[in-house]
Amino acid sequence: MSALKFMRPEHWARIEQHLANTRGERFAFALTKTLYDGEDGPVLEVIDIVLIDDADTQPNHDGYYLSENALDRVHNQARATGHGLVEFHNHRAAPPAFSSVDERALAEMAPYAVDLLDGTPYAAAVWAPGTIRADWWRPLPGAHVERGQFRTVTVLGEHLKVLNAPPVTDERFTRQIPLLGPEAQAAIGTLRVALVGAGGTGSHAALALAYLGFRNLVVLDDDHVETTNLNRLVTADQADLQAPKTIVARRRMRAIDPRINIRTLPGLTHSGTHPELRDVDLIIGCVDHDGPRHRLNQFSIDTRTPLLDIATGVDESAASVALGGRIALLLPGEACLTCQDELDSAEISRWAKPEQAQALDRAHGYGTGTANPSVVYLNALAVNAALAELGAWISGARTPARWLDIDLVGTMKSPGTRIGPRRTVPRDPGCVDCAHLA
Ligand SMILES: [Zn+2]
Ligand SMILES: [Zn+2]
């Protein structure tokens, strides 16, 4: 599996409009950058698009063909810029599939293009109203090519679209589909999500993701269940003491829906390359320390993966106990956690130190945050508020709040729980983490 990501919604909007507004067949191309070439296939980012003029498309006895001139122009543009190519064309009827004419043309074109473009992946997609089918080709040793289907073709923007999600027809979602819509349920069933942290907040997220219908997950955590977790780790009970938190999360999620595919892995490390985070559609951060949170911020930017970051905390040093949380839905290319001055640089640098130095820090009272006070209803509130915004984003029902603050204390005059959107600062053009994204 693999992914094709439209980072600019207008790129997809223009391709779709081009393909939809014709009685015959039309062609369009996307120029791509390879973000990751993994075991399961490539992860590609759309950099630019080319719409093919009708004058360059000719009907033939068995279909429509692109003129040699137009093909040369597109190939030369890709070669000159070092990009890969995705070819799009339209069919009239859904579900879209490559016809035998398409297959004959692609059997020739794909190996030719892979070779011409110096081994960058080639891809082709058929559009039909409402959905697409998209496949990729990449070189194998010995002048062969490998072919696969994209797991997801996503459009990131105010609304997250998954263009190739197969419909979900499962009775268990009967009460939910009227709220989210069939397209959102299909998207949820297709998206691959990395849940980083399976502790206090992560355990709530794990259960809710399973109930919502997410079926493709990677769960990362190092920790084992301890007695002091049992006040809030909703995936575990007394009998799970000493079991890895990832394993208890997986067991509960599979008990909710046995079809869920879950890969469990150790937690984030400072220097780890974490290939498992490079081919996902969404990262959900449920970590309790700014070291890994900063790393997730970087991963989100580098892999062009949206990050839903959930932070909860108790500040006992405040004049009155501060109890609350913060949620951020971050899209690469927009203001990141560092732009928002949201991260504690002392905490980040402590996490970057070797384990021995970290132990020394702990001995001197600079903890890693794992022993912070925590309570089940704070975690539940934060996670569910975050998932409500995620639901709004995937369904398109309304604009999601990108930043939410949760305050469980209120003021002297007006005590009580408040959840409200935060006024954020614009992206910092000099940000050390995201300035390199144009
Ligand atoms: Zn076709
Ligand atoms: Zn930034």
C-alpha cells in the first residue's frame, strides 16, 4: 500500500473539473515528489499539475489517445524538474477501473516512463463521478517494474478528502453514517492512522478510533501497564499489569472490531527514523512530553502528514491548580507547534540526551513527565474534543477548530469546564521546523 497526497486542494479541484466537464475523455497529469519509497509502495506528494487541452486528445476506434506532442511536453517537464508523473483520465461510469484499452497502453507506457524519469514512480488514475482508482509502477532490478494500488489518494485542506475510499456497508455504522456521511465513513475505513502513545489519552483514542470504524492502525508505545495507570488506562484492567500498553490496546480494539488491522511498535526515539510513520495518512499524538511531541511535529512536516496532537496537564505550581488540555490539528504547510511557541525547549533538549544523562536529570528532579498527576475525565474530554474536530474535518460538516483549549477550572466568578477555540499566531517564516516548506 502507499499514498498520493494533494497538499493543495485547488490542484485536485482543477483536475476534477477538467475531467468532469467533457462528453468524451480528457487527460491531466500531476507532477510528484517521492516522500518515501517503502516496502509497501511509494508515498508521493503532488507538486504541480498539467491539464491537457482537447486539441491534444484524439478519439480512435477503441478510445481516446494523447498526442505524441502533449506526451513529450509532459515528459520533458517531469524530466527537467526531476519529478514523477501521475496520469489521470475520466470514465463515465463508477466504479472506475482500467479498461482493457487502458491496460494495453499502460503496459507500454509505465515501464517506458519509469525508465525515462530515472526510476521515479509512474502512476495512473481513472476518475469516474465521485471516486478514482489509482495505481503506481516503480522499477525493480533487471528492467522490470512493480505495480501496486494506492491505499489512499488524499486531498488535504479545510476538509480531508479520500478520493479512492471504497464504500462501507456495515450495519454497525447505521446510526453514525447519518451524522458523518457515507464518504466520511468510507474515508475512516481507508485511512491509515499512527497512534503515538497508548497511555492515558492514547487509550481513550484507541477505543474511540475502533468504535468510529478506523481499520488500519499503527500503535506506538514503550510502556507496560503499572498499578498507577489503573485509574485511567481504559484499555487495561487489573489482570493486565506488566503487559505492554500497545498489546492491551490492540486486544481491546480487536474485541470491538475483529477486522481492525493493528501493528504495534515501540515508542518514538530521539534519533529513530521510524519508517512506520512515513506511510500513514494521519498521526495522532498522545504523548506526555515535549521531546516526542517535537519529533512528531517534525515528522508531520517532513512526511506531509496531518498531526492531531493532544496534550493534557495539571500544573500544580499555578496559584490555583490548573487542570486542562490543548488540542491542535496541524496541516503541513501551515503554522506548526514550534511556530505557535507551544513547545518547551528545555524539555526537548533533555529528551535528546543519552539515557544516562536523562537518568541524571531525573535524579536532579527534571522528570520525563510520566509521573505527572492525571485523571480519567480530563483525558476523556481532551480526546473526544479532538475526535469531534477530526470528525468535522473528515465529514466536511463544518470547519474544524484547529486549536482548542480545555480548562477544567474556570474562574473564581465563573467556575466550570470550558472548551474553546484558541486564537493562533500566523506561521513563522523563520521557524526552525517548518520554514523549509515553501
Ligand atoms: Zn480509460
Ligand atoms: Zn513552524
